[in-house]
Amino acid sequence: KLIATIREEHTRTIRSLAFAPTSSTLGVPILASASFDGKVLIWEHYPDGADDESDLENNFFEPIAQLEGHENEIKCLAWNATGSLLASCGRDKTIWIWECFLPGTVGGETTSSSNPMFGNEEENRGEFECLAVLQGHDGDVKNIVFGPSHSQWGEGEEVLYSASYDDTIKVWAEEG
């Protein structure tokens, strides 16, 4: 059954969705959406007085951040395993890596501001910073996914894989 509808923030067709791997103890699902409008929106869910899941008016996602930088359509989003990084890729042949400080993730607050059980301090809602813009594909970047580095590449525990219309898969690692 339908429990919520998210609208109005994107100005063009929504292309990709990805949930952050936030701590279930916070009870605050974080959703990222990407669109043909070149924007990534971060949504925080909380049932504001919803009596049950069928209460669509009070069971909603609220936008908490808008990430901009892509020149046009974003094709895919991917969170890393800890929720500390969000990657976006698109038609502009780039991959953007965003550092995320969300409630319940590495580096984020241990409480959520918009969830009524944790108070309402706006500054605790999460922050985002562009760490890198990766360029190396000759075509639209169609898909991205984080995977384990198996201690073989770079300094981090994860690498980022990207697939493109240039018929390549590229593997990106944190510099050492």
C-alpha cells in the first residue's frame, strides 16, 4: 500500500534514488534523489504525528539539503557502506563525491534534529561538502557503485566503480 508521496522539489524527471545506510537505532531514514535538473536532494523521513502508515498527510519526507554541481542530468547515485560518502554521476561525464555528515553516520551527529524524539536543532540535520569531481570518461557516466578495496588499491577500505557510455568501467581509489 502507498504510505507517502514525495513531490515538488525537483523541477524535472527524477532519475535515481538511494537510501543512506544510517543507523537503524536513530529511526531516521535518509533518501537521496537525483534528477534531470542536475540536482541531488537529500530527504529525511519522519512521521510527524502520523497515527499509522496510512496517514499520508503526516508521514512524509522533508528535504534537508540540495547538492548542485552537475551541468545536467544525473543518472545514478551511490552511498558508501558507512554513509559518509555519496557519489553522483551523469551526462556531463563527471562523478561527484560528496562527504556527508548525517545523523547516525560516521562523522555525523548521534541524534537527529527533525525527528521529534531528538529535538529540533536545525544545525544537527547534516552537512555536505564536495570532496572531488572525477573526470576520466569520454561518455555519459551511466552507473556507479562502491565496493571493497580488499587492501589492494589506495588508502581507503572502499573503491568506486563507474560504468560509462564510452564502453569502459573505471575503478577509482582514494589517493595515498
